[in-house]
Amino acid sequence: MVDLDQDQLGRYSRQILLPDVGEAGQKKLLAAKVLVIGLGGLGSPVAEYLVRAGVGTLGIVDSDSVEVSNLHRQTLFNAEDIGKKKTAAAQAYLHKINPDVKIIPHDLRLKSNNIMAIINDYDVVVDGSDNYPTRYLINDACVLSNKILVHGAFLRFEGQVTVIKPRKGPCFRCLFPEPPPNGAVPSCQEAGVLGALAGVIGSIMAAEALKLIIGIGESLVGELFVFDSLGMNFRKVKISRNSKCPVCNEKPTIKELIDYDWFYDG
């Protein structure tokens, strides 16, 4: 690996001081490629902390434009960004934070016919999406391509995080084999969410991604981290691989990616 220059030694000095990181760990971060899917309440803090930490290449995926209702929790954007494409606004903001990080925007909705080509170029995938079809699509694509996946979700006052290492721990379908019917689970738009909660869960997701890249600590593989902000309760729930999981068992029944278009079409 190339030696760190003086600017990098200064920028990342407080991180390099950590015995488990050091210059070797920082070099791993600078060489890493991470894909953040969704630039909402979770993707915003994830992307920002990864850029500040010095992840060398960051892909960002989103097809939406900034709306005024986003601003209470989506920290990549401000009032001047309303109406702009999220990927463009986020790229501009993140470049100002750390111009050395290569930001690759993907202004699109992930589908079965495009996701594999996109995730193929990245080492770690971080799922900050806000709907079940995309979560299942990301999970299946990562399992089929053997990509590490950091998953997070939140609603109202509670959030959760887990890490999926294909064939070394359970996947999202081990917990929930099929997506719920359309309308069965309310969205943030319908049920609301505490904006600060997104920052807590997103920060944990970013920390998990950084640890995985550097190769330190214990990850949330096989565990679901749950945070209740009203009761201020943190807990970890053990989860196991489902021997009948349709995508990650020894004889999977799902061998191709699925688009759950009915979820969007009602």
C-alpha cells in the first residue's frame, strides 16, 4: 500500500492514534470501496461518517429528489437542496468534507436487472433503504455475489442493525422469508419517526462498516442490535441461519433476483 501523505496523517490523526487502527488500518480504509444504498435518514450519517473516516471510494444510490420533509433527519441536505436530485446534492456536500474520497453517484432505483453490475465493484454494501422490496433485493444480491452487507432500519422510536456475511451467518430472509403484504407495515411517511434516532442507527451502521474494512472488533453477524429510544434500551438478539432459508441454505429455491413490483403498484 502507498504511504500516507502529510495531509492524510493530519486529517485522520485521531483515528490513526487508535491502537486497533493505526496507519495500517487507515490504509485499508483508503483502499476500500463501499456502496451506500439510500440517502435518507440512515444513508446520510453513514455516507458522511465513511467519507470523514477516509473510505477511498464511496458509491451512493438513490433515485429521489430532496423534499422539505426530508430535512429533519437527512443530514446531507439543507433547504437550498430542495428539488435537487439527492445523489447530486450529496456528492457536492460530501466532496466539500473530504475531496480525496471518490464519490460515485448512482441515480436510479435498484432492480433485478441492474443491482449485480453495481454492487460488483464494491467491497461492502450498506443498506439504508426504506422499503421491503429493495431490502430483499439487496439481501439476495449480496448473498448470491458473496458480498458483506450492513443492514439497518428504523421506525417511530425504534431502530435495528445487523451484519450479513453470506454463508457465515444468517441473512435477512432467515429472519423474514418473504416481504409483508403492501400496507401491512407502515412507512415513516405514515407512522412518523424521531429524526435523531436515524443518526444513532446510521452511526452504528457506519461503525460496523469501518470495523469490517479494518478487520477489528466483533461484528453483528448473527445478532440483531435493537435500540428503543423512548425507553433508552439497547439489546442484542441472537439470530441463527434458517436451514430452510430460500436463498442462503445448502439447496436454495431462490437462485435469481426477484422484483416485488406489486409492493409499489399496490
